[in-house]
Amino acid sequence: IKMAGDSRFPDVDTDGSEKNEETEIVVNVGGVRQVFYGDNLNQYPETRLAELINCLSGGYDSIFSLCDDYDPGKREFYFDRDPDAFKCIIDVYYFGEIHMKKGICPICFKNEMEFWKVDLKFLDDCCKTHLSEKKEELEEIARRVQLILDDLGVDASESRWKRCQKYIWKFLEKPESSYPARVIAVLSFMFILISSVVMCVGTIPDLQVVDAEGNRMEHPTLDSIETACIGWFTMEYVLRLISSPNKLHFALSFMNIVDVLAILPFYVSLTLTHLGAKLMELSNVQQAVQALRIMRIARIFKLARHSSGLQTLTYALKRSFKELGLLLMYLAVGIFVFSALGYTMEQSHPETLFKSIPQSFWWAIITMTTVGYGDIYPKTTLGKLNAAISFLCGVIAIALPIHPIINNFVRYYNKQRVLETAAKHELELMELNSAEGKAASSKSELEDLAREGKESPCYSSRLKVSHSDTFIHLLSEEKHYRTRLQSCK
């Protein structure tokens, strides 16, 4: 670009073509002044900086379509953008790729790249991963906010049944929605605990009774409590199924499958008790009922529905499949090696407890996991040395993957807390914006009343009441906005 009176800027033809590859442009981004040469910028002609080379020939309209301000005296293009992000973006002209500095918001950096018309393909892969994670967080925040808004809003076009269905779903699935919903959640939690305690207490021999055939069975009182708990679980599941917006997804959900497994054994055992005796022998019926009663332990997993900590632990284990796989692989290799060595070294002893390599697997498992029941142990010197090495290797193998698993748990737990706080913050901002809109409308009404008050004194008292009751200075007078640069830092 040829700047008048400056020999650094060569002449430009009327058609805007350059006469010299050493054309310079000077830009000032957020107070940071930079000088660029045309041969570097022309590598990427679609970018905003490259378009500045030919903008002067188009006049001020062309100039101000690309920048925020232009000073003919200093011959500088001014941009009200983030200088830290700009320093990263200009690397594309020198290195062909962009690395995002630590501490810059990925979404703001993406917006800066779009402003400077630099394609996202130049962003480094590690930075793209950070950007995708931030996008997922924003989508999750938007989803949570939308769910809250859906719960608060009432669609008048919906039928009465739809509104009732939505209310029941919110009542049973979202304890934070209201005080009665929290009471129901606490009751459900108590029923789970009572049912689990009854299942355990019912196995105590002193609390069991003997039937006419001489078989021990649960006390009738405990059986009645169990029936009441199952009735609560059944009613809760049926209501949630009826009110579910997506019944197929509801039925195939893992936690809902657990609910079915916790309820189903009661009804199956009840059916076998009353009808099975006619179809099979009584002993077979009792064995089937006893096996089904064992399935009642599945109801303890219902606690995960009411515990965010258990849900976080489940997610952390899902994200740690690779680390868990490495742990199992280490243990499997160690178990095979040390059990084979132990079997070989113990064959010389006449009273050896290592009868076979598969039997030695049990010894290797309890040794490497540092359990050590003592039912199988080496008796030779070499066998004891092999056992010492095996449990030392077991400690190391178990300790290595533990730290990544704990990190996954802490990271996900903190992330969930941040997302929850961010969703609440978004709702507060929405309420504040709504209040600002109301205050602005109140201010316009006050101005109208003030004009009317000059013509008619009867509005003076009305104006004072309106000013004291509805006019909010902080929301309507001076609005303090954070600048783009402050938001990005």
C-alpha cells in the first residue's frame, strides 16, 4: 500500500495491483502495533489482513468495512480486538499453523479466527481438541438451561393430559424442582434403605420362623415390610414409565433395567409359590424362589439414582476402561507367570500345596492382590522368593493405573459442578436481562409521563410514585458492559 509521504509504501495502480512485494501495512490491535509485509500476507489472500493491502484504492468505505478505525496521519489500521489472540493468529503467516495460548477462551479464540478470516484448519490438533471440549461444555450448559426453562414454562397449546404427564415426570425425576419432589426423593431413598436392611435382617436364624414342613422362612413382619417396599417401587416405576416422554429410551436405560430387576423377583417368586407347586416339585419351587430372592441385591444400585457421587464414579469408570484394561492385563500376565513358577518350584517338596498350575492361579491372585488367605502357601525357599517377588509386582501393577482413574473421577466431578454453576449463572443473566428490559420500558413510560406532567399537573404525584416504585437506577441508568478484550482475558 502506498501511504502518501511515506517511502515505505510503494505506489498502487488504479486497479489495486501491487508494484512491489515489499508492501507494508501497519495495524494496531488493542494498543499493540504490528507491521506486516505483503509477501507474507499474500500467502493467504482470503484473510482480512491480506485484504487490507488493496483496500485503500476503494476509499473510506472499503477501509472501514475491514477495520474499526483508520488514522491517515499515522497511517495505521485500528482494530478493537484481543491483542493476545491476535499474536497467536498471525503465526499462520510465518509458520503455517496456529497454537492457542494458555488462558485464552477457546470459543473467543475461534471467534477471533473467524473475524480475521483464518480457517480453523490451521489450528493445531491439540488446540482443536480443547476447542471441541469447550463446545461440548457449552452444549451441555445450553441443554441444562433448556431443561430448566422447559420445566418452568407451560405450553398452553398442550392438552391437560400432556401437562399432567410433564408434571408427574418432573415430580418424580427432578427433586430440585419443588419441595414436595424433594420429599418424594427422600422417601424413595428411605424405602431403598429399609428394603436392603430387611433383606439382610431376614437371613438371621433367630428372626426366622419355621413353617408346617419344617423349613425356615422369613418372619411375617419382615415379609410385610418387604411387600410394602415392593409396592412403592412398583408404583414409582409405573408412574415414571407412564409419564416418560420417550418410553423406549426409558425402558432401555440402565438404571431403569436395575429397577425392573429389583421388582421382578418378588412377583416371580410369588407366582411360583402359588402356581409353581402344581407344575413342578415343591423342592424345585423353593430353590427357584431362593435364587430369585438373591436377585433382590440389585435394588441397592437404585441408590445411584439419588446420589450424584455414585453417578460420577460410574462415569469415571467408563472413561477409565483403558486403564482398567491395562491393570487386568498386568495382573493376568503376572498371575500366569508366577503361578507356573510357583508350581514348578514347589514340586520338590513332598507336602506341596501346589497340585496343578490352574490351582496355583488362585494362590497367584490372592498374593498379587495382597489378600493372602493362607490356604495355599509355598514351603520351599525358591517358592517363598517367588512369592515375595509376586506380591511386590502385584503392588506395583495395581498402583500404576490408580492415579489416572482418580484423575478421571476428580475431573468429571469438578466439571459437573462447573456446568451446574454455569447453568445457574446463565439463568441469572437471563433474569437480569429480563429485568433490564422491564426497567427500560418503565423508563420510557416515565419519560412520557414527565412530558405529560409539564402539560398537566395532575400527573406529578403519579410520576413520583412511579419513580419510587418501578424505576431502578442500576438497571436502566448506566450500563457497564465488559469489553471484548476484558471478556477474553
